[in-house]
Amino acid sequence: MDVTNAIQQLRQGQKPEWPSNADSLDFANSLDNNDQIPKSHRSDFIVPTKAQLNRKTLQDDAETAAVASSPDDESIYFCGNSLGLQPKAVGEHLNAYLKTWGSIGVRGHFTNLEDSPVTPYQDMAAECARKMADIVGASPPEIVAMNTLTINLHLMMAAFYKPTEKKHKILCEWRPFPSDWYAIESQIEWHGLDPKKSMLLVEPEDGYLMTTHQILQLIDDNADELALIMLPGIQYYSGQLLDIPTITAHARKHNITIGWDLAHAAGNVELRLHDWDVDFACWCTYKYINAGAGAVAGAFVHAKHGNNEHYTGLKGWYGHDKSSRFLMDNQFVPTPGAQGFQCSNPSIVDLTCLSGSLSVFAKTSIAQLRSRSLLLTAYAEHLLTQIAARNVHNGVPALRIVTPADPQSRGAQLSVLLDEAIFEPASAALEAHGVSCDKRKPGILRVAPVPMYNTFSEVWRFMQVLEKALQGHE
């Protein structure tokens, strides 16, 4: 198989031809050993063993402390779309932070220790912004690492959602992640409006997927009433990647502010937020960016809003320009760019974890990761399709992939729909065999082979476990 050509086909929205032996461990291993495929950075991560997944105590013992001696001992972790694996660099960065704090105390805010991977505390948010620039396609001043995703959505909407009697609607998807729904709903209520009248929902056309044409038509039909468009880069349930540049350009055509929730897109697909002229965007860093549970989030504000003329009424001292921040004269001078949206001084522990994870991204590029991901996910799709064909009951396949078949309309995740009768038993069987693969009701297994650390042989092994789980609960 010519993998270079296969990756190019996938980048053009075409599916590659798989050889007859594709459903074999030997073929999967050949892909893992193929130098034409951007390499995995698995060695930079801590991959739990099957035994460790079942541990009940942090105390090491013969079972839970065992190092995997073969691939069969390792768990299969396809849950990076919920919580990425721990980079080894995070522990190294945290140790450096604790040593800095313990040895020089408050001086850690300003002291640059020559042999430390940790920057002075007051510079760390800006340093993380610099490291995230290529991941989201923006300049460092357009990015800020702060707060958590929902708080940042609130801050951005507080700044950019300015409803009037006529223009008051927010265009959003029919099924956003609950936290996003609550944020949008409460922002509307905060302005004394009725969410039932001010939320314009994009309904799916086939039960799961939205179309670009449908979204553009809704914008055209409601342009006079739309105050804001707030959509997901990748829809969390279906795994659909929306056409961000086309939809954004259409919003620009109607002079409508547009923001994007990139929770499932940042670190997963290639983004060009500045070039696409996105007004603002928010993302978490604990999924594909691997910064740890509840890690500090990221936000983007386009350079055209860099004078912070929008940001009035929600000021905080860390949004004050660094050059005069410590004068304490209560004369607010906003930091130009996204970092002017900061309120409190950030958690240095959280920024340290993020900095450690981003040091792994410095070893590769989002373009390389995307190329690897396209092939990795396409291989998973191919094997899942074969499983569906082999496991048909009463004319109905045991599973169905609801994520778009077009490689350009999805990221790493494939959402696999199972019949409710086998959903829970099959999920339990996967867990019992050391597989981490999250579920979203009704009936969806989210299978996410992450290009940073997952392998083709893992995809093959996962499919063996999944098919046996399905057959064991027919």
C-alpha cells in the first residue's frame, strides 16, 4: 500500500484502497513501521497497563506496578477525546515548579532559572499562548491561556453578544454539550430575554449531521435577527467537523459576529483562526492537548479586536498591561490582544501542566499529526465497516458509524452507534478487556485513535475485542 498516496487521497476527501490483508496484525504492524507515515510520539506518554486500570490504591504492588512487557499487557486507550494520556514531560515540569516554589518562593514570579523548563510565573500564560499559536493558527497575542472552557465562553459572549430589540438571536446547534447550552441560555437570560425565542437551533438533516448548506441558509433567512453565531468546530456526539472557514466567511458577509467552541478540534485538526477571520474561539486543553483533567483552557480573540474596545465591565488585574500592572494605581490599561481578557492571576500549577504537554507538540506539527490521524482513523473506519458486514442480525448491522464518511468532515473520532440492547453489555466487555472508550447515550461509542500516541496495531487489537464483545451479546 502506498501510504503517501493514501494520505494525499484522504486530504482530498477520498478513501484509499485497502489491501486484502488489511484486517491482520501483520498489516497493522507494517503501518506502524512505515517511515512514510508521520511517527507516533507514544514514548513521550505514560500508557496505563491493563492491571493499572483496575488499581484500587496508589500504593505500588506486584500487580499495579508492573511494566507492560508486551502490547497485550497495555491497555487500549481510545479516550483522548475526553481526557488525553499524561505526557511524561508534565511530571518533569511539575517537579521543576515545586522546586522553584520551594526554593525561591515569591521570586518565582520574576526569576528565570537557567536550567528550568518552567518560565517565571508572570510570563507563563504568554509562553503557553506562544506554544499554542501553531495549533490553532493564530499569532501569540491573539491567544490566552486562562480559566476553563465554560468560563471563557461566558467571558467571550459577555464581550461579543450585544443583543438589541431586533438583533437578539444566537445561532447554535440543536444538541450542544450541556455546558455550552447552559452558557448560551444563561447569557440570553442575563439580558432579560427568552431562550426559546432567542436561540436559533441548527437541526440535523439525517438524525445526526448538520450540513453547511443548511447552516448558510439559516444565516441568510435570519440575518436581520442574528446577534451572534456560536457553533462547535467538531460536534461532540457525532464527531462531525463543521466547515469553519465557509461558515465564518458567510457570517462576515452579513456582518454577524461568530465564535467557535473548539473543545474537540484544538490539537485534533488543522485550524487557521486568524486567516479565517474568526471573531473569537474557546477550547479546553485536557482532550487532544493532554494537559490533564480540568486543565486551564484557551481562548482566541482576533487581532482586529486587539484594542479590547469590546471588553468593558469585566476587568481584572491580570488583564492590565504587564508594563504597569504592579503600579497598583487602579488605572486600568488593557493588555493588547486576547491576554487583555484575563481577570485573575492564573493557576501556575495548571499552566505548568499545559506547558509540559505543549513541549511534546514542539516535537511535531499539527499538519503531521493530521496526516497521521487521517490514515489512523480511516483504518479504524475500514475495520469497523468489515465488522458491521460480518455481524448482521435480522438484516440490521450490529453497528453503524454516524460520523461523516468524508475524511475532511471529521477529526480523529468515529462515533459508533450500537443497538441499545447490546450497548451496555458491549461497553462492559470492552472495559473488562482493558479498553478505554467512552460512551455517550443514546447508544454511541466514541472511538478516538489519537495520532500523538495511538498506533495502528492498537486499532487492530481494539477491533478484535469489539467484535468479540458484540458477538458475546447477540
